[in-house]
Amino acid sequence: MQLNEHNKEEFPPAHTAEHLLNQLMVRMFGCERSSNAHIERKKSKISYILDHKPDRRDEREIEREMNRLIEEDMPVTFQFVSRAELEGIIMDADPDSPDAKLSLERLPDDASDTIRLVRIGDYDVCPCIGKHVRSTAQIGRFEMLGTNWDEMAHSFRIRFKIV
């Protein structure tokens, strides 16, 4: 099985938290997964395009829900599929499941025919070749360090760390 080469050395707890945060934001705000993330061991930042600026209550809910999801101790598993199989998974998925939101659009042009799907329980699924923890309880605690709102771009940036 041939996968693309991976040129990053992720911090698995923060990288797995990125997957959870992406799905949480999709569910809370109906937005797309982030295409602008900088995930590091000490501090991470990730941006989302939203239709409105989240308020402080929303920010507290993001942090609370992230820690609840982490404490659920969901398994992080991998599934290797071909592009054709992935299209079948998407077409056959329940419309409310994370599988229904899978997309080939964000794969690099030179992506291999074999795709690795990273599943976090039945909460999230995403094509990814990075390093992850084995279960969400291994992530640690999610701490939101701050946020920024860019009104012109409707971009909401979250700065966080994993403790």
C-alpha cells in the first residue's frame, strides 16, 4: 500500500485535538473544516470562516465541549480505502453522519490512490496521514488562550494549547 510522503512531525495530542475542534466547529456553526491551522506543541492557532462573530458564551461552550469530547475517551482508528471506495462511503453514508461530509476536494493533486481515514469514535472522520493519539483521553486538557475576529474576512481564529 503506497501513501504519500508526510513532511511534518506533528505533536499527536494537539493534532488529534485539531480533528475534534474541526468537527465541533462544523457542528456548532455549520462552517467548513479549517484550511488555515498552525498546530504546535506549545501553542496552536486555527481559523474558521463563519457567518457571525461568536460571543463569549460560544467561546466557553467550545472549550467546555472540547474537554467533554476528550474525556469521552473515544478510540482513534484508521481505515485505508481507495478513492473509489471513499466515493462509495460518501454516497452510502447517512446524511447526518461524519462520513457524509467526507470530501476528496482537499486532497493534494498528487495524493495516492490509497487514502487513510482517521476516525475518532463515531464523532469525526477525515483523510489524514499525520500522527494521532490512540484515544481522545490521551489528548489532555484543551485550553483556549484567546480568539480574534476579522470582520472583513469573517474569519474566527482560535488560539489554544493542550495541557
